[in-house]
Amino acid sequence: MTNTDPIEDVSIAGEVIRLGQFLKFSGLLDSGGNAKEAIIDGYVSVNGEEERRRGRQLHNGDLVTFEGRTVRVRP
């Protein structure tokens, strides 16, 4: 991610959401199967670090990046 890449805020219903769910909810990926594959293959990062746990809990302010697009978790 460069300083010029936009960060999109995505509001969630509760205080936490699992990474796999968030990838679908935010529109970064279109299905649970695709989200699972992308995570397992190491294509997803959370707060700048590769994340391979689909069940990772995300909280307010966490940044999720996939294929150059970054979204921020907001309640």
C-alpha cells in the first residue's frame, strides 16, 4: 500500500467480525470459498501483516488489504 491508496471505511453491525466474513461483507471477495482460499494462500493482510486465519477477529480500526485494496473496520 502506498500513501496515495485510498482506504475505505466499512461499518459492521457489532463490535467484532471474523476475517472471512468481513472479506465478503466489504466486497473484497464475493464468496466464502474465495475468501478461504485467499486467506490460506497468504493474499490477505491485517494491519500490514499477512494473516492466514479465517476466524481472526477484527475490531474497530483494523485495516484489511487484498489485491491492493484496503478497507478499515468501523462499528
